[in-house]
Amino acid sequence: MIMTQTEKQRITDALRTYVGRYPSQNKAAASLNGVSAATVSAILKGNHELISDDMWRNVDKQVTPQGSQLGWRIVETTSFREIQTALADAQDFGNVRWIVGDAGCGKSTGARCYAANNDNVFVVLCDEDMRKSDFVREIARKVGLKTAGMRLREMLEGATDYLMQLESPLLIFDEGDKLNDNVIHYFINIYNRMEGCCGIAFLSTGYIERRLERGVACGKKGYAEIYSRIGRRYYELEPTNHIDVEVVCEANGLTDKGQIAKVVAVARDSDYDMRVVRREIHRQKRIAAAKTAPEKQSNNG
């Protein structure tokens, strides 16, 4: 689909807010994946002629809180509020938190919204294929450090030194349970460098509890250290419930009680996965629109 001027203006505003969280425009540009400083400058100055729709979408994905790009209204569900509380605690007191919640409960959305509304917060998306160098490079990129030509130790020192200069910084590792054992062990180096100076929060499903406990029991390298550093406990989110789903429906334009009941039923069958909820709300709205279309045509005829 062709990007409209309204969408471009929304992305421009989101980018301007994103850039404002960094000490310089160049540093903000360096934190974006596949977006040059020249592109950031062109967007903010209104020179949009040479910027492709694909580039607009790339920028949108990185600077707009997840889930809100297409007019979706983010609602403060029970899980959302708990995530904000846990992240604020980690940031304000330099704590390490491992936040655990069901798949689809809104962990990623909550983390991105928190980062968008608080200074010196950086969200790193983890991946099972990450090596130590990938992990450190991603941290360095997120804080706006240019890593071309740098060795692993230089990237690590540059990123951690920068973070420790900030006021109450927070690193959020989304889907932290996907990290392999080597990276989890290497995290100890990062923690030791910044202990007490930078808050750290991991977000994942409950799978991490079984994995860490098995690792500790088997004496796997690094697991006992990680378990100790998170205080030997997890911050477990309350499960999403039907009340949360109803509020999300109403906030996103679905007011018919029958349709809301259908969304709740689908949500219940999916263990209240909010991704499923979003798709079902969209489906119900399309069904309602299709029913009213013949009536409008008849009235116009």
C-alpha cells in the first residue's frame, strides 16, 4: 500500500520524539537499523521526495510503540500496568528483573511504551541465533554507538561506559529466554561492569524458569550467577482476563455486546493471547462494516 501523507506525518512526529531521547540526532540515527543519518535528517526537515515507502515502514516499525502503528489504541491492561511498575523499579533502583508472562500478554508492547515515555531506556530484541558479538553489537547500536571496525571488547567498553554516564539508564532484553547459554553467561560480564549503575530487565515466557532451574541444578556455567542476580525470583505477571479483553474491544471501536462476547470467547480459547484478540476485533469490525454496507447503498439508491 502507498504511504499516505497523514501516515508520513505520524511517523515524522514519532521519529522526532524518538530522536529527542538521544543527546544528538546522529546518535539517534546510529541506533536505528538500516536508517542513515541523512534519512533521519531528510524526514525531520520534510524532504520526503526520495524516501521510499519501504523506508518509511522501516522507520515506523522502530520508532512507534509496537501495536500502535495502524491506529490501534494501546490499553492499560493488568499486565501492561504490572510491566510499567516492574520496569520503573528496575530503572529507579538499578535492579535486575526477570519479568515472566504468557505469550501474547503484551510484554513487548509494554516495554516499548515504557521506553517511549522514559529517558535513557533501551530495548534489545533477543534472538536464539545471537552470538556474543551480535548481543554486544545490538546493545551498542541501541545506545547510538557506531560499531564499524570495533572489536568485541571495544564495543562492550564503549556501550557500558556510555550507559554509566547516563542518569538511571535501563536495558530491557525482550524475549530473553531465546538467548543461548554462551550469551547468557557472557551477560555476567556486562552486569559486573554496570552493577548498581544501570537497571536491567529481561522479558520472557515462563519457560525461562524451568530452564534456569535445570541449569542451576546441573551446574551449567553462568546459570547460578544469573539466578543470583535476579534475586532468585521472577516477577510473574497476572494473566490477562476477560475484563482486559472487553476494555481493549471498547477502546478500539467495538461496542456491540454480542461482538465483544465473541471476541472474549475466542480470547478464552487462545489463553487470552492479545495478538489473537487484536485479529478477532479486526474481523468483527469487518463483519459489522460488511453488514452496514448494503443498508447504505439502499439508502443512497
